[in-house]
Amino acid sequence: MTAASRFELAAGEYSCAQAWAALTAAHARVSGLLADALARQCGLTINEFEILLRLDHAGDAGVRLSELLTAVPVSQPALSRAVGRMCARGWAGREAAPEDGRGVLVVPTPSGQVLLRAAIPVHARTVRAALLEPLTGPEQELLASVLRRVAAG
């Protein structure tokens, strides 16, 4: 796009597009590095890590698949397959929901918790190196603040 054609856009539209491009490029870079590190060092996908993290947070109470859908950006069938694979590997379990005979809860297992404890430092090192270390302390705080605000809607 030439400088002249940029001026034809309404004020802020081009900078909005540039911000979006920077955000998606940063996400792609960090996600790719994280996917490689978790797969290589732990045998996990990013989605499996996210599922284990949510299960750990919920504890013995477990989590409904519908609740996991808000945290893991995949379709319901893909999430069901991922949970099924994790259950087959012993990283998670399924139990009937006590208040609803038709509902199913995904619950943590001891081996899933051990795997998560091994994966959390890998996750932290990778995110720190790819996202935080290039920034100054005040930039890190600003980034966290801005992302929290955007995530909150």
C-alpha cells in the first residue's frame, strides 16, 4: 500500500490493521514456539496443556466439556476427541455429573497432574523467552494490563 492510498482510509483504519497484523504475528510466533517446546519436551499439544491446566484449577470437582470449550479454541467434536485421547493415556478421567445423570465431568488424574507439573516450567520458559524477555519491566506490565482489559471485554 502506498502512502497516498493510506490517506484515503478513514483515520485510524490503517493503524488498526497494523495493530491486528502485529498481534496475530506475535501470537503465531509464540504459539509455534510453545507448541514445539511442549511437544518435544512433554509430548503435549497446546490444547492438551490448556485442558490439564483447567482440570488442575477445578480440582476433584472436574469440568464439563462445555466449560472447557471457553478455554480451548476448538470445536466441540475436536475437544471431545482430545479429551478422549487424554483419558486413554491416563491424563484425565470422565465421571457422571452428580447433579445431572446425562452430564459428564472431565476430572484430573494423578498422572495428568504429574505431566502438568513437568509442562508448566516448559511453558513458562518458552513464554518468558519469546514474549517477555524482549520487553522492559514497564512494557511487560503494560502488556499484561492491556491484554487483561481486552480479554475482559
